Amino acid sequence: MADTESVKITGRLNRIKFESQDNDFKIMDIACEDGQLRTLKGDADILFNTDYEFTCSIENHPRFGKQYTIQYMKRKKPIDSLSQEDFKEFLNIAVGGIKTKAIYETLEDPIAVFKNGDIEALKTIKGIGDSYANKLLETYESQKDYSEGYIEFSKWGFTPKFTRKVIKKKGSVELAIKALKENPYSLMELSGVGFKTIDNKALEHGIKPNDKRRVRAFIENFFSNLAMDGNSYINLNKFLLYLKNEIFECDLKYITKYLAESDKYVVYTHENERRISTKMTFNTLQGISRELLRILLCKKHLKIEGQDKIVKKTEEEQGWEYSDEQRNVIDQMTKYNVFLLQGLAGTGKSSVVNGFLQILQQNNYEYKQCALSGKAAQNLAGITGKMGSTIHSLLGYTQEGFFYNENTKLPTHAVILDEISMVDIDIFYALLKAIPSGAKLVMIGDSGQLDSIGVGVMEEIIKSKAIPTFTLKKIHRQAQDSAMITHSIAFRKGKYPSELSTKHKYKVYGFKKDLGYTFVPSNESNIPIETMRIYKTLVKKFGVDDTQIITPTISSGTTNCNMLNDTCQKLVNPPNPNLLEVELNRGGGEKFIIRENDRVINTRNNPRTQDVDGKSLPIFNGNTGRVEEIVLNAEGHLDKMTVNFDGIGRVIIGSKDIKYINLSYAMTVHKSQGSTIKCVIVSLPFQYMLDTRELLYTAITRASNLAYIVTSPKTLKSTVGKSSKKLHDNELGALIRLQAMKIIEKNKKKGSNKNEGI
């Protein structure tokens, strides 16, 4: 490398030679004031027909010669001091003449609307919804002069895009710089910014390991990870010992005082043990306890008539009678305002819920049905014939919060919550607050599946012994004919099915012939080959939409989702001159293609998306669908994509959100949880940290008609012998029980008997 120097360049964008889909990095030709055409590279939010001032470093590369790298840039005419005429020209360049005309015809003072970030005013313009309004404001913000902020933040190695994010959060360039200098760890409040990202830079800039700012951030990060692992608290002495070992020369006296006085944490005693939790988590657990008991003990009950006749008619329609156990469950669902039903696959949970819902329908009661994931919500339609929704969608999820809440209750007589084992405390609390008193809450779960991500609720509700629950244990007659059911339950219990032999390379089991095995040698190099051999056969029979590969990891190992997705795409949706496609970045320089007609999955909750008519239509993590249309801009990059999401409809995905869309011919077991797919291929390589009996059970039970397992005998044995179930430090059950006891004592003093169900 030769010498580097800095230079100022003024010019306009001539063309974009390369544009990253993951960030603002571009390689551009700039038509400079001196008449030269220079190539610049770096992060840039840039518009055509606009003069910019660039500060660049010049690198004399031994092979490519002189290169210009953008350090920071700004408009020659500052965006926040433009005249009405210049601002109108800015809008013409940014959004086009038609939209600009509509903006000026509708808004009295467009400049003030953009300066104030008034999204509601923008949404009054025909054809502009949440997503497009946000896009307009982001474009405006990106043109502001943040050069002073860029200079300060670049010293820490932060990108211009990150800098703008901080400035927007803090309110001004001055406040952002102040936050960086006074406490860089305060930047952790930004979404997606972790402790390690800031900590590495802070330590490099001279902050000591035992600096009080770092200690407070370290504690905050610890409790965030604690909750992700499913724990709501930790023993105080154990926590202090951990800090002493992890932080060099930490001041335990200061930490103890900080924890006692901070409004972020609560230190308390439970059964002679000193514990510590975040106040937010502790308050959420207390809120769940109150809300569950509010719904359970409400005086109002639904008046049910003709239950026996309705159940009898349901039995006739389904062609078989309920067992005594199942009838008992239906009775309890009808009797109690809150009820939790759990059971492994094949125990008839869906059939029982259908019987209960027939009773509600025949008595003219409205019900809402929901689940955490989009896939699980779709499954409800197969049970009840009525489309379910995600919890977020049911509650009216927006960027401002939930429409339905403690003040605006859901208009319903009952809520059916499926896959309760996946639900964490935060979304569960939000749902409970929105359920009106007098309505029923029925929860359905399977404790055999993988744990929820975060602090869960199902096991604690059962442990409380204050909420009516029932566990279906008997495998019903039809399920006994299914090897998918009998084998998966055996695996879940840590046992091998008696009929299973790993000596056969290929074999299908069960009276229904619904579970096949393909065993490969222990080196497992053939797993992708065998997986694709089976996929090629089954996709012809079941179709692309109803055939799903499931595997443990996204990118690690020789068998993973990314690799299998690329191979499936070549098989079922190869390059075609009649199908548009776009190249995207997976990270680490790895590229992949999404083209029209591909199966895709959304990997993040997105409240900003709209349907094809411009109306708000949020999508959620785990929603899958098919790409209907890709629209490219003049430079050949993605402008927008239309995806027909299963059970949701046609949604527009803009260039800013495309990074959350991936191929879905293969998906992880975690992403598949809650879904039901006709045909599933479980591609199971050896993954020491991930392969557990719960993962295998969850994967097999995603299939409704047929499942195949591709693995080695060694990996199957290891998987069945290992459990991921942990004992979590979660106080929800104890708090529910404590709250229930208080109510019982209170009613005893009043001489009342309103404790039925506890």
C-alpha cells in the first residue's frame, strides 16, 4: 500500500456501478465540478441531479491505481434550509413528479411536515401509507448535514448509517456526540446494537474494565442473555460472584448499592433466598398473574346450552366418538374461563378443541384464534375451518404498539391460543391485557417440543396448580397406525421404537407407511445428496408448497439451509429468461438469488409492509410465501417485490426490507415449529449443540402425511440420547400461586366462595 491523503470533491452522481443490498455501500461515478469523472466508493445515501461535497481519502493502490474512499459527505445546499422551490425540486428527484404534485396539493406546508417527521400528515396523501411515508422521511433524513457527527463517530469505526441512526434516536448531532463521549454504552439502547459491539470499541478508546459505565452495561447485557435463556431471575450471591470473576477489580460495594437503588432491577427474598431480576421482567410476571386470575375468576360466564347434543353431532360428523378423557376435557373447557390443554402428538388435542369450538359456534359466541408464529396461525384453519392469526396481528400490531390493549379490549367471547409452549412472557402479557372479563381463554400446547426463546409461560402455568389444566396422555386409535406419531413419541422419551433397525439403508414404517428412514455412513457426506434424491421424488407427488426440508442450522456444517435452498432452487425454479431475479448478499461475501416463483420466508416482524393496494399489511417472523413479481429499477437493482404470503395475501417488499427475505425450500427446525406441512424431510447431520430428542420430535411432528429422516445411525443415537430441556429459574408459577392464595384469603374474610378454578 502506498501513501494516503484526503481531498474534497464537489460533484453529482453520474451512475452507480455497484450497490450493496445489505447496507449503504456503493461504488459510483461522480461528475465533478472540474469536468472530470471520478469513481468514489463508500457508504452514501445519494440522489441524482443533486450537488454534493465529498471528503475522501485517496489511496494509491499498486494494482488499481488512484482510489477515492468517502469519509463523509453532505449536500452543497443543506436540506433544512432549502427554499420552497428548491425543496420541490428535491422531492421531484426523490419521489417523482406525480407524488410531488400530490404532496403539494394536499399539504399546506410540506417543508414543515418533513422537518417535524409528521408521518400522519403524509399518510393523508392518496397512495401513501405507513411504509411509503417512512421511506419519504428516511430519504429526507439521509440528506441532512451530519458531517460533524460522521467525523466523531468514524473515529470509533462507526459507519455513516449507524451515525444517522444514533442522531435520529438522540435528536440532534450535538446530543449524539455528547452521548458517545459521555457514555458510549448508552448506544446499546438502539435496536440491534449489542454490548460486544460497543465494548470492543470502548476498551480500545481507553475505558477501563471496571469503569462504572461499563459495569452497568455489562449487568444490563447479562440480564438480557439471562432472559433469552429462559430465566427470570438469578441468586444474588451467585450473580455477585460471577461479576467478581468476570470484571477485573470490580467494586462489589458499588455494584450492590447500584442494584439496590437502580430503577432497572429489583432485589427481593423468596423462600429465604436473595434473588435479583429486572424490574421489567418482575412486573411483567406479576401482571400475568393478575390478568390470568382476573379472567379466570370473573363472575360472568358464557351460558352454554345443548352441549351434549352438539358433541354428539360433532362425533357423527368426524366419524368416531370422543374418549371419556376427551369428553372430560371438553367439559372443563366449557366450565372454566381459563384452561390449558397439553399433550404429545396423536393425543387428540385438535379434535378436542374442535369439539369445544362447535359448542361456542352453536351458542352464537364469537371466538378469536391465534398463535405466535405465522405457520402455527395457519394451522388453526385446518382444525376449525376458520383462519387464525398471529398474536401480533390479532392485537393490531403497529410501530406505535398494539391497538387492542388494557383500554381497548378484543371484541370476542373466547380466545384460543395454540402452541403456548412457544410463547414468551412479553407477548403473553400483551394478549392477556386485551382479553375482556367474562371471555374465555383456552391454551393448547405440547411440552415435548423445543422451549420458547425467552422466558416462557406454559410450564409455569402448569406448575402454579392455580390454573385449570389437563394433560392428554392416551394416543387415540387413528394415531397408533402412524409411525410418525409412535416413533416421534418414543424418541421424545429417549427410546428407540422397537421395530426400528438402522441396518436397512432405506425403509418405511407404520401401517400408514408414513415415516421413512435413509441411513448414511458416519462421515455423513451423503446427507445432502440423499436429501435431494428424496426431495426430487416427493416434490413431484406433493408439490413445492407442500414439501419441506427441515434441518438444524442456517449456514454452519456441510448440511444447512442455505446450501439445500440453493440446490432446491436449481431443481424446482431454475434460471428462466421469463422470470426476473435479484442477487442478494447472505453476509461474508456469499451471494444468493431470489427469482420470481421462488418459495421464501420472512425472518423479522415488519409492521411497515403494505398490500398491493397500499394498505397496511404487516408480516411476521416465519411467514412463508411465493414470489409473484420482482420489479427492478433503471440500474437493475431491486425496486420492490410482491410476495403472496400463505394465509396473509400479497405483500409489497421494498428494497430496505429485502434483507429479511430468504429462500424457504429448507428451513430450520426452530423456524418450522408450530407449522404443519404435508410432507417433511428431516435432514439431520451431527450438530453437537443442537441435536436433541426435542428437536427431532418437533421436526417429525411438523408432517401431516409423510416424513423422511436422513441421518447416520451414530447421529440418530446421539440425538435420541440427549435432551435440551432445562430447569429454568422462572418465578411465574410461584407468583400465580401467591396471587391466588391472596385472593382465597381475601374471599374467606369476606365469607365469599368465589375461588372456583383455583
